[in-house]
Amino acid sequence: MLNHRSKRRGFSLMMVTAVVAVASVMGIAILSSSALQGEVSSNQDQATRADGLAESGIAVGLYYLQNLNDSTKCPMPVLTNPGGVYTKVGQSLGTAVSGTFDLTITRLSSTRYTVTSTGNATSSKGTVQRSLTATVEVNYFPYALTATNASTLLTSTLPAVTSSGGTTIIGDVYSNGPLTVNATVTGNIFGGNGLLGGLIKTITGVVVTLVPTTTNVNHYASYYYNNVKYTPPTISLVTDIPAQPAANNPAGVYIHAGNLDIAGNVKINGTLVLTGSSQLRVSGTGNQITPIAGFPALVADGDISFRANNSTLDLLGLTYMGGKVTRSSSYTGCRLNVTGGMLYGGSSTISLDSNVAVQINYDRAKASVPDLVSGGNPQPSSVTVTAWQN
């Protein structure tokens, strides 16, 4: 028979074996946790690098869009509108940074693009990817009033606001010639050749989109819409313009040669183009032009002339003028409202009748018209990120 001491020795051995087993399991768990922690740390480092690579790709895409039409800075070809796609795969940031990014730029509309970048962070344990997408608007014509046509450098004057008329500008003004500012301007006044009546701020190192002249402005004899070419109609009277754009003229562009009269409550959904030195002659109230996105409201080589008391015209888009804002006789109470921006492209200097109430409200989206220059787009002034998605 076993005595009590033998029983105690067997029980002690069992206890020691159990303790060793528990210690072994704990050791294995600690080693496994340490290895797992190292793997997590490595993956986190790779994820951070992948995020950085993706952000670098977005920055490259924004740079390309900022420099559209400059082949020395932007290798991307002109993308069809919409649906054109540019891809750049396996782009490296140099030997100091392991990994690459893949870049895709898609044109959605005349001024809107998506930029998608995927960062690929590589190591001996594999590749971690992160993707970012930015929706970007490309901007053109960044000022409420732009006059880059003053080649003769004659002094232009923006008349003061009075009870009978004058000029109010909500936004910035740019002129490359001497400019006397008596108007109410809520914004900065920039220029390159002198300013009278105010403080000049000279632009350096910033893209200034030049206003086309009446010779090279796009008169829209044909245009592309959704990558399909259309030829707009030539109208004789404003009554020839339908209430809504037709299928064979989806941008609603209407061309007229000679003076055109609008006599009250005329609503044009599209773009009006007046060629030659013809005038847009306005009488009555409730006249309004609302363009399709990416198109101007008015391209007029000649004047806007008010022809009756209390006549009004609202231009809800970019307005191009080769002439002046004037009135016949001594009509009073006339108003011109522009939402978007006004461009002076004629050979003469700015001329706004001081007895016509002119108000210009800058709108970035409405002022962005990429095809205003015949035979080629102007240089973008900036880009705006309107949405961001991880």
C-alpha cells in the first residue's frame, strides 16, 4: 500500500506539471501577441504610406487640371465631354518612397471632373491599397468684371452709383489699363497699368484668363454638347427662339446678324450670339437670358442699348461684350443685372452709361465657360474641390 507521503509526492508532481503547462501556454500567447502586434504595426505603417501615396496622386491630378491646355505641364490629352478618361498606372514618387499610385481622371461635364487615386504601399509582406476620389470644378474667368482689351491704355471709368444709375460690382475687378473707379465694388481691384480713384493690387504669379477679342471669341457657329457636334440656328426675330432648347440644339445657342430687339417678358433659355457691330436693343421689363451650364448667356460684338424708360435685362451667365452699355434718347430707370461675370473684349475701353443701373454679381460656376475662345480653350484660373470621398 502507498503511504500518505507517496500520495503527496504524486500530487505535487501533478501540480508542477500543470504550472509548467500554464506557463507554456502563457509564453506562447505572449509570443503570438508580440508577433501579431508587430504585424499590425507593419500593416498600419503600410496603410499610412498608401494613404500618402493616394493623396499625392490626387495632388498630381489637380495640378494637371490647373494646367489644362499647357502641354509642358499637363500630359493629359483633351478629354471628351463627358466620359473622357485619362489613366496613369504605377507612378512612382522616387527611390526614397516605396510604392506607387494609380491615377484616373474622368471628365463629367464641361467643367467638372473626378480624380481618383489609389496608393499602393509595398513591403516583403505584400501590398496595402488605399483609394481617394475628389470631384473637381475647373474655373475660368475669376473676376466679376474683366477688361484685358485696353491696348490703347485709355482711361476707363466705372460710374458711381446714383439714384438714376451707376455701377455696383459684387466681386473682384481686373483691368490691364488705367481705370477710374467711382462704382461700388465689393471685392478687390486688380490691374497691371495703373488705377485712378482707388488702391491698386497688382497680380503677380497668378493666371489671368485673357478676354478674347471680337475676332477670336467663339461665335458658336458650331459647338459640342455631350461629345456630339451641333450647328445652331440663325434667327431673324427673337420670336424665332423656342421656349426650351430643341433636340437638334440642346445648348440652346441662337445666332443673329444685325440689331435684335427684345421688347419685354422675353425669356431665353440658352445663349444669344450677336455678330458684327449689331446691338441688342432692350425695351420693356422681365427680359432674361439663362444659359445652359458651361455656355455664356450673351456673346455680343456690339452694344447693349436700352430703348425705353424702365427697361430691364437680366443675364444669368457669363456676358461677353465688344461694345458698350448705353441708351438711346434720355430714357431713365433702365437696369442691367449680370449674374456670372462681364467680359470686355472690344478694341475700345469700358463704357457703361452712368444713367443705367448696372449690377454685376460674380458667380464662379456661371462664369466658367471653357470654350469661349475660338479654336482653343483658355487657361483655367483655378480648380475647386467640391466633394471628397475615401
